[in-house]
Amino acid sequence: MNLIITCQRNLEEVTILEIQNMLERFGDTEPIIEKTIFSGIIEVETKLDIMKVLENFKEIIEDEPWLIKYCSRVIPIQVECESKLDEIRDNVNSLSSIIKKNDTYRITIEKRQSSLHTSEIISSVADSLSNKVSLENSDWEIVIQVLRNKTGISIIPPNTILSVERQKRVELD
């Protein structure tokens, strides 16, 4: 998976069609789109650059906002691993080379059906990084999405996760 897309509960089927239409429009005619066991959570594997997909979604919202009715959030995933503390830490470390010496970061975790504790994930990851944490004004956001036994991880600029409703409000202003 390289995208997690959320929607309202019980609207997964129409959301999958919407995602398929969008990705086809962006140039991927064969994405792998699957419902998860979690209500309102859809996994996507696209061959497209995920950051470009986010930009394309924003352009659609700006030009034709009525085309996106069901997608709530679009979350980029750079790497997937098992939901084990050492694997999560090691994968964050392998992605962390983009964080420069004086850059700050924050860790954002969403967990679903996992015995891992948020605090132990944060401690494990933070202890392995030498940079400073900034919860209010960070240079980078370390996104950790735990879906039972698999975890998606990204290190992205703050506010990269696309909230469709928030973006639609921005476009109205």
C-alpha cells in the first residue's frame, strides 16, 4: 500500500469507485484498491508518485470539487512493515535521511486494533532520532498508521495529508 484513503463508514464501495476514477484520470489504469477490515479505511497501491497524486487531488478539488464526494482523507505511505516496534523504528530511521541536522519533527500515530502502545512507539522512534521535537511548528511529520499487523509510515512536510473537506473550505475562501 502506498496510500490510505478514509471515508465514512459503509461508503467503502462508492469510495473505491471514486478512487478508481481519480487514479485512472491521473494515469494509473490498474491500481490495487482494497477495503480493509476497518470501516472507512481503504488501502491503495498505485504506480503513480504519491505526492503527485495528492497534488492532483487538490487540483480536482479546486477545479471540479463535486467530483470528490466520498474520500475524506488521503494519507501518503512511503513504506509498509509489520506492526512490530523494532520494524517501525528501523523503517522510520531508513526514511529519516531527509530530515536535516537542524530540522524538527513531530510524530503522528493512528492505531487500529493493535496491542502496541502509542507512547512506546513514540519513545522508540524519538529515542532513535537526534533531531528536536516540535509539536507546534515542525519541519517534518512522521506519520505512523498502524492497521492491526501492518503499519504504513511516511516522513512528510506538515499538513501534507489531504483532508478533502478542509481543502474544499480553503478553495471557497
